[in-house]
Amino acid sequence: MSITLKDQAAIVGIGATDFSKNSGRSDLQLACEAVRAAIADAGLKPSQIDGMTTFTMDLTDDIEVARSVGIGGLTFQSQIPHGGGAALGVLMQAAMAVATGAAKYVVCYRDLNGRSGQRYSSGVSGNLITSDAIHWSWYIPSGLMTPTSWVAMVTRRYMHETGTTSRDLGHVAVSTRRHAVVNPDAIFYQRPLTIEEHQASRMIVDPLRLYDCCLETDGACACIVTTPERARDLAKPAALIRAVAQGAGPDQESMTSFYRPDITELPELGIVARQLYEVSGLRPDDVDAAILYDAFTSIVLFQLEAYGFCKRGEAKDFVQNGNIEVGGRLPVNTHGGQLSEAYIHGMNGVNEGVRLIRGTSRNQPAKSDHVLVTAGVGVPSSAMILGKLD
């Protein structure tokens, strides 16, 4: 029997903690708060959950979360590696579990004290948290010790090849901030940003300025996945997973595939995009809104091109004139993204994708029948297309 993941699973509950710079709680407590909120949002009981997926980088064991929130026996457990690239990988694992009958209701979660605890911006200069330290040793002598430095190198080359400027990157930051300003959950709520402020902000690693970089955040997010049949009987409108995919490109390393012939080519994104469109039967023109992983402004441009919304080198033009804001061709990161809402390794973007399908986003577009949600860029990546459940 052949099983594709087209329309085989749906997201039926979402939950999150508050987002802050100092949560004052343990990672475990954050995870439990988000998981309990997602279960309640779906109208389920903790005892009905029988599957759990999370990130290999998560510091909280799934069985500790299960015990703490009252989840009963588990029939499915999994973890996905590569940091932000796991954000939709955990959804793919959950979708496979419910589609094959390995579990009935799977919770996907991510928790981190990403500011008051392990600061991800510290990279190699902080406590090592992954085996990627082996290949990082090649970059340390050149001063490439943080995610910002790794992405800056790719960004500078991309700018050279396409004519993209720092001001073009600023359009992404400003557009995303406009969405956060009206989102009470966002760290930058009621704190607008102008292009002039972006251009005057301090350089972190040339060409990336302060507002080109995502937030460091304490918080957690979770969602519940089940079959479309079960979803129809639950409390809230479900977001149907039209397609979900993962991909790693040739000569892939985590964030630093600098020995590729062209460091601005990110073939893993193409692998994921092709799967999404082939499985779903949809095309870029069918996508009404997008939640694009935005650890840095430049990677939003990379994804607009890789997922077919514009051609190579044209993203700098696409992001101008309100095209990525509500009312534009493709509203992007309507929650404020990781640049302006919170950095929860992309899982807050999953929740916003569900809100867009439900029609409950604080920046709801007039049309949101299909929503693209993506995961980390520069790492083995993943993405999904959400749609409405009839």
C-alpha cells in the first residue's frame, strides 16, 4: 500500500506561552503550559494524546512533559534534528503517525529559554549544544562563530550577485514589524520600525544589521495533529495539511555549506518546494499567504525565490510596495515573525498558519485558503501547505 501525505492529517489545536526575555520558569514548565493550552484548544483531554514529537535540540524530554500534563501511554515518539529546520519536520512525523495509525493524536512542541538560558545567537562562542561543533572548527579561525556570521557570508554574496541592498533587507524588517505592532503577543507590540531606523541600526555582521536579526526569546509553542476524520468532531476549525515535506541538499551542512560551488544556491529549499507542489497539486499562485522562517531578513528573500513567488534576483522588488503585507500579493509573517513576534524555532509560525486558515489572525487577509509555512534555511529544511477542511 502506498500512502502519500496529501490531506491525510490536520492540525486541530494550538497553544503557546507568553513570549519574553526572561520567563522566570523552567523549560519544562514552558513546554507543559504550551502543550496543555494546545490540548484544551482542540477540546481534547490529556489522556487522549498518544504521540509526541519535538526537536533534538529541545532540553525537555517528552516523557517528562507527558507525565506532568497527564498524558497517558504513548504509542509514538520522535525527534527531528537541525534546529529551525525541524519546525515542519515534527509536523511531518506527526502526519505520518496519524496517517498510518501509529497514533491518534500527536502533540508537537518546542520550548526554550532562548534569552535567559541558552542564547542561540552565541553560536560556537557559547556552550556547545550540537555535534555540529565538529565542522564549526573549520570556521572558528576565520571568526565565523555565530549564526549571524554564517548567514552574513551567504547574504553578502547573494547581494553581490543580485544587486540587493541593505535597504531591500530593511523592507522585510519594516513590513514584518507592521504586523507585530498590532499583535499583543508580539515582543515588538506597539513598537513600529521605520526604514530609516533600520538603516541607522548597528551592524551585527556586515551586511546584517540589528533589525535584520531575529529575537532571542523565552517561550514555548505546541500544536495537535490528528486525522481529518477525527478533526471534524473537535472544538475548533482544523487546518488541513495539504502537503508536508523535508529535504537535505547535496553537500549539506548545518548553516555552513560554504564549499558548495555556489553558496547562494540552497538546493534543500528546492527539494522541499517540489515535493509540496507535486503532492498538493497546488502552485505558487494558489498560495494566499506565507509564514516564512525569518531568522534573518535575507532568508525571506531566498525563500520567496525558492518557493516560486518570483524569479532569481527579483525578491528585492517583490518585497516593496506592500506586497508582503496584508492587502498585498502575498502577506508574509502576519504574526510578526521571528523578527518581531518571537523566536520559537519556527513553531510560533506553525500556530499563525493555523490561525490564518481559521480566520483568526490579528492581521487576517481577505483570502487565506492556502498558507505556506516554512522552516529553517541553510539547514536541512521542511515546509507544509495548509488548507481548509471541508
